[in-house]
Amino acid sequence: MRILIAGVLGGIAMFIWASIAHVATPLAAIGLQALPGGDATVSALHDRLGDKHGLYFFPYMDAHGSNAMAAQAEKLKTSPHGILVYNPPGGTGMSPGQLGVELALEVIESILTALLLAAATAFAPRLIMAVAIGVIAAMATNFSYWNWYGFSLDYTLANAFTELVKFVVAGVVIALVLGWRRNRWRVRP
């Protein structure tokens, strides 16, 4: 039960840190830029994509041909490339539902972290394990996206830092909760 409580509290701490990082610091905006052409570019996207929500990769590569990779390499010599997440009009922006899903994800991440940290018996090893888990989580997507999709290095580092700190914060909370003993506050003769 203590592991579950530690995980839930760690997840809440993660959520608080991520909220602060995204609302009260510049971390969330590092590496992002306004779309050139503003409304005209957005209008052109809407004219082409309409209500087709999706993740678009361009130029698209059909991976089924024997020459697919060579054809893609040739096309990239003369064509811009990238990925685009497109959401049609009618979205809600940041909704309570999205915040709830994010909180749930962070609580689950933290409970899994607490299960691992429970194997250690002291604060320092638990914190070291949390840092290691945070480094893995920060690298797992952020640096692969930088490598494969060309995400900017400043965006990648800011998001990796935010992710790492989430696990450090959760790790401190988990280590403290796991370290509590029921008789801790008793006066000993």
C-alpha cells in the first residue's frame, strides 16, 4: 500500500512540476516558432486537409517498394521534408479532459517508478534510480525525434530537461514516502 501511495503522490508531484514548467517558465516555448505566412498558411492547410485530423509526413514514402529508400533519398535532395500534426477546426484547446489524462499518465508512470524504487532501501539509491529512469524517459522519445525528424536541439533539450525533472521530483517524493516508518514519531526511552 505504501508503494501505491508513494506512486500516486509522486505522480501528483510530477503533474505539478510539469504544470509549472509549461505555464510559469519559458521551457514549453523553447524551439517553437510561428508558422510562416500565419493565417494564409493555415488557410491553405485547411483547404487541402479539411477535417482529416492526422500526423502527416512529407514527402511521404511508400515503404513497400524495393527502391523506396533510394527514391526517398533522391526526393529529399530537392524537396523540403518534415512532419505535421493537423487538427481541424472545432478543437477545445487545453481541456479538463486532457489535463485529467495527463495526470493519470503521470500517476501511472510514478507508480511504476515507485515499484522499482521500492527495491532500494535508502533515500540516495532511490533518488539515483529515479534520475536514471528520468534520463531514460527523456531520451526515449526526445532524442529520437531530434535524430529522425529534425526537432530542434533547443526544443529537444528543453523537453528532455522537463521530463528528467519530473522523475527527480517524483523520485524525491517516492523516496521520502517509502522511507517513512509507522513508529518514526514515537519517543524512545
